[in-house]
Amino acid sequence: MKLTKDMLMSKIKCIIIEQENENHKKYYRILKNKYNMNIDEYEPRMDGGQSARKKPTDFPLDALIKGIDVEHKEHGGGANYFIAMEIAMDHLTEDPRYYDFLEDMEKEMKGSENEESIS
């Protein structure tokens, strides 16, 4: 049987959907275990966010987790994890390396403080 272009495109779409489903399951499991969040219940809660049309799985999982941790801590720990995730998604939409840069700046500042205390 010869594959037509339409048959090939259909097969590719099925593979992509299957990968997206596996990715969603991974995010669901990890975020549920770490934060007791059900990402199937996620809806944007803040108006005007840059990530309004995106879903959590549109971001690298490690960056999203780093962002949730930072935003939850920064906003007093009482913030809902969904709000922290939405803020993180907005920052990651602006710059996918946002939390890496933030971490680097904090390390640099600590290094400067240590140098000043030695002097």
C-alpha cells in the first residue's frame, strides 16, 4: 500500500497528539504531586496577562516549576499556586530564561555582598 500525502499528514498529526497527551500526563502528575494542583482545572485568573492563550504544557517543565516556586515565595507564600503559575507563565512568555537570569542575578548579588563583607 502506497502512502499518500494525506495519509502521511494524518499519521503525523496522530503522533503529535499522542506526544502532547504524554506530555500533559507528565505535567499533570508532577504538578499534582508537588503543588496538589490539577492543571486540567487551570484557567487564567488575571486580566491582560501575556500568557492568556497558553497552557502550562507550553513551557519547559523545569522552568515552570522554578517560576512557580519563585512567585509563590515572592508573593508571601499565601498566594494560590495557580496564581503563582500564571505569573510564572507571563514571565516565561516574556523571556523563556527569565528565572535563570533571576537566579544568576541573585548569585551575583550574594557574591558582591560577600566581597564587601571581606573588605
